[in-house]
Amino acid sequence: MFEKVTIDDQRFALAVYFKGNCYLGFKDIENAKKCFEKAIRLNPNNPGAYVGLAGCEFHFKNQDKSL
């Protein structure tokens, strides 16, 4: 569903962020991390994307990166 709207355009940074949250809901941490990283590239002012990425890093035991 989200695949059609997640082009590299800042307008869609929020959609990419929500896609990451969907992946988290399915416990697909690797794809969630990719989405949060992309959301940050598209809009570095979205604090939720940083929180999501930190949660992914914490899951992978990268506590230094999660802080």
C-alpha cells in the first residue's frame, strides 16, 4: 500500500515514517530501520523518525547508536 507513495520527495517523508511504524508492528526491524533512515534523509526535522531509528538500534543491541 505505501510503496506507491514513498518516492524520494520530502512531501512523502511522513508516509515513509508511518511505513516504518507498520514494519515495527510486524516485528520486521530491518525494514523498519531502513524506513526510518529514509524518513530522516527526506525530512531531518521529524523527531519521530529518530525515535523509531533509536528503537531499532536498541533492538540490535547498538545502545551507543540508540542514544
